[in-house]
Amino acid sequence: MKVVISPMRDRRLSGLVFLATILSLGHHIDHIIRGNHVGWPLTTEVTPFTYSLGVYPLILLGLSLYRSGRVGPGYWALLTGSGALFVAAIHFGPAAVEPPADIIDPYQSRVVGWVAFAWLVSFVTVLVANCVYETRTWFRQRGGR
């Protein structure tokens, strides 16, 4: 039996996914501009950067399945929640592979470095906000069934 979720027209959820995608793209572009902590396909090394590029096919798949009503906010909650954990683990905390100094210091202008860091903080904040909103929406939907 195939379960199909009725298509939702949650503009807030769609907007949050779009915003997170833009912030993700910006952060990847920042890596390229800084020239540090990049990986395949720009270098021969496989790095966390390489693995993080896998989010874009998942976003495209999610958008397609969401439009057709095959997935709902649960998909996005899991994707943004795991994304927030991944990005935060890579950049913050004692085991950070790419600590804040690696984002700020490569730029000649400290202001530009701090803008790049603020972009990262905004990115993680939006991922967490997405996850909270999507999880609440998911549970509300499940409670209504």
C-alpha cells in the first residue's frame, strides 16, 4: 500500500527551506573564496566540504517529493536538523575541524571575515529554526490523523 501525503501549501516552510538553501550556497561560496577547507570537486581530497555538497541533491529530491505530496515537514525536519548538527560540529566546539578563526583570518579585511562568520552563524540559526518549525508542523499533522 502506497502512502501519499496530501500536498501542503505551507509557504513558511517553503520559505525557510529556500532561505536555508541560499545560506548554504553562500557558505560553500565562502569556502571557495577563502580557499581553505575545500575538497573534491575543487581538489583531489575528500573532506567535510565534499560530503556537505550532498545536501543539494537531497534538497532537490525533497522539493520534488514535497510538491507531489509524497513527503511533508518530517522530511525537512530530519534534513535541517541533521544539517544543523553537521555544520555546528564542523565549525564549533572542541572538536571543530574548521573553527571560527579559519573563517575570519583568511580574509585581508577583518570586517569581511566577520561577515563570513556572521553568515555561518545565521545559517546554523536558520537550520535550527527550520527544524523546530518543521518538527512542530510534522507533529501537528500527525496528531490530526
